[in-house]
Amino acid sequence: MVPASLSRRSFGKLAGVAALGLTTHADAAESTAVGSAPFPKDFLWGTATSSYQIEGAVAEDGRGRSIWDTFSHTPGKIEDGSTGDRAVEHFHRYKDDVALIKALGVKAYRFSIAWPRVFPDGVGQPNPKGLDFYNRLIDELLANGIEPYATLYHWDLPQALQDRVGGWQSSDTSKALGDYAAYVAERLTDRVKNIFTVNEVGRFVNFGYGWGIDAPGLKLPAAQLNQARHHVALAHGLAVQAVRASGRAGTRVGAAENIAACVPAIATPENIRAAEIATRELNAGFLGVVLEGKYTDGFLAYAGADAPKFTPEELKIIATPNDFVGLNIYAPQFYVTASDKAPGFHVLPFPTSFPHMNSEWLRIGPEVIYWAPRIAAKIWNIETIYISENGTSSEDKIAADGQVYDLDRIMFLRNYLTQMQRAIAEGVPIRGYFLWSLMDNFEWIFGYGKRFGLYRVDFETQARVPKLSAAFYRDVVARNAIGV
Ligand code: BG6
């Protein structure tokens, strides 16, 4: 129905738009190629979770404590005062949860292994019972035709390592991750063909060791923070080598990083170049050193006396070739324009009116999932990218009829997926997508106050109910295209 308010003047405006060669609603049907064209035939649709956020059962089968157990039990650290002690009881409900994954029609599931289940003290005596949980989970996934993608480290560092050597402040922790990776690879890669080493270095190092926001809640000075990040990069390299040495031939391995995502504010050639420079410099501390085998001159000059200490041998380990790069993409972090002055880009301030989703940090900029992979692939010659996380929180209230109409999540996904398809259509090598998250869970410092799931979880009864976005995603996966 044409609203009465759509006056002749409005039609005139539309005609003007058409004259400029821009698309109007009327001819949109003919130009839906971006939104509705199918994704590549073998595109990998998946969903993702992490151990501490969903498992619960923190004292079962010999699991050791992690820094997140300690942190969440420290008064004042978690917004709603909750912990992951129970989480969403995935440890006991994993079979039902695999059925939920299957119902989405996805081919892959990214989960993380809790290091303290496998090595309760971080090193030394393994706990086979702890690994058995993942054996059961993997077997259940495969029996249901779902490919397991395992992450070795999604932030639940064994508390013993934090206590003994200061966690990531010591390269002993890097070596410990390598040994844990070897142990896991030897036992799981008969069935797990893809392994992510570490998840979001850009977050857990800065938030956990720099700003005191995440576990272990430290506020280290810049030099120690840079050193800790270097130890994580070293751990990643050692883990890649360990998977190659101890896993079945052909096991693929890479990191999952929340790339500092830089978007040209206006896509002129100069600004695009500026976004490339910014991406390289602002990711120099992890992705850059992993993919280039060196810290950029800009990074070292900026850090000055606070730069990390390293040896050429360590850089070689860090830069052991990866099989893929995982990018976790949510908000555009930096909009940039070109600058004549070093370092060649301006970072623009965000207006306070910039829109965000239910999580305040989650600014809405669907084009970020186009630009970040496109720029990363170009500057580091990456051949295989997975979007290892993307998704949003939503209010997720239950309507009177018992349903959850999370239209904002559907809006978010539709727009981000459209931009992802734009990238793929232009040849950016994105091979798969893992939607965060399968179900509501313990959202770190937000406790149970933010919901990111496709399934709503009643945290009391633990009942799981599909939200409308689950139907949306199932439809995308089934047609391998975004419905119009
Ligand atoms: C990513 C993490 O940063 O975003 C996930 O890898 C996390 O573990 C998700 O759940 C949402 O973040 P947050 O801080 O809102 O819980």
C-alpha cells in the first residue's frame, strides 16, 4: 500500500535518485544479485560456543580451576554477580545441544576445549577423563554429520599457571600451550580435522592483563603487556608446530582473532589504502607478527622502550605457516581516512549517536565484514579465511505466544551476511562462517545479562527454545543464500 504521505514530491525525489543511477525500491527486484545469489557450493555454515561459557560442571571428572573460575567468584567482577559454575549445563546436555545444531542444518560446529579439564595443573599429569568429554562430544557431532572445529584456548587458562608463572607473563605458558596442543592433537585429530589455536588475543590480553576488566584482572604496564602478547603469539606458533608434529597428516590449524577492523569512512582509493595501512599497523602485535614473521617498524617505534623482547628464533616459530585465518567480526572498530602525515591514516571519532545493538559495544556497521577480510587477504596474502565468529545480542523477551521475535538479530544477520556475500562475490577467500552463538550463555563480565544465542535458554530450567533468528539462519543455510 502506498501511504497517503507519499506525495508527488516524494515520487519526484525517487525519480531524481533513479536519474542519478541509484537503485530505487521499484527496480530493486532486478538488482538483488548481491543479496540473493547463492553462496559457493561448498561454503561452510556453522555456529560457535566456548567451554567456560556453556559447560558448567566445573568440578566434575577432575577438571582443574581456571582463571575465569577465580575471577567470576571475585565480588564485583561480573555485572550480575553470576559465575560459569552451572552455565547452561552443556557438559551434561551435550547430546540435546548437538540435536539443536543439527536442526539448524549447519555443517560445522566450533567449540573450545577447557585446558584445565585436560591438564588440571596446566602442565604435567594429564586427566584423560577430562578429554573424554570432548571424545563423547566429537563422536556425537560426527554421528550427526556435523564437522567439529576445536579451539584450544578460549580464555580459560589453568589457574595453576597463573599462580605459578604469572600466566601469559611467562613464556613457560607458551610452552605449556604447545604441550597441551600436542596431547590433544595426538588424541583427537583422527576425527577433528580443523583446530583453532587461540581465540581473540586482541581481547584477552588487553582486557585481562592491561585493563583489569577480564580474568585475571591485571593492569600491567605497557612493556609487560606487550611481552604477554608476544608470549601468546609464541604459544600460537608452538601450538601450530605441535599440531603438525603430533596430529594426523592434513590437520589444518590457525588462530581466531578479533582483528582490529578498519573501515574506510568513504571508499575512495586513498581511504582504502589508509584502511590497509591502519589494519597492518593496528594488528601488528598479533596477526601481523604471525603472518609476517616480524613486528612492523611502526609498531616497534610506537612501543619504543616498551617493545617486547624477542629472538629471531621465536619470530620463526610464531610465523610457522597457518592453514587458515579465523576472523571474529562484530563491530567496525575504526573508521579511517587518508592522511599525508605518518602513519598515513586518521582514525575518526565516533559520534555518540552512532547506532549499536543490545550490547553497547556492538556498533552496527555491516560493511566491516566486507572490508576486514578483503583488506586482511590483500595485505597478508591469505588464501583461506573463516569468519570464526559473528552475531549479536538482543533483548530476546518471550512474547505472549511463547515465541522470541528477535527481529533486530535477523536485521543484523541479514545485513552482515549480505556484505559477506559481497566480499565472496569479489573473490575474497572466505570459506566458512560460524555464527556466535548457538545458544545463550555466560557472557563473561555481563554474566547472563546479554543473550547472543539462536536458541533462548531459560537459565533456571535450562529449557532451550529456538528464536525466530534460528528459523532465519536455517533458511539461509538451506538455500545457501540470503532470502529476499
Ligand atoms: C567474542 C568472544 O569477543 O564475543 C565470545 O569470543 C563472546 O566469547 C562474544 O561471547 C560476545 O562478547 P561479550 O563481551 O559481549 O560477552
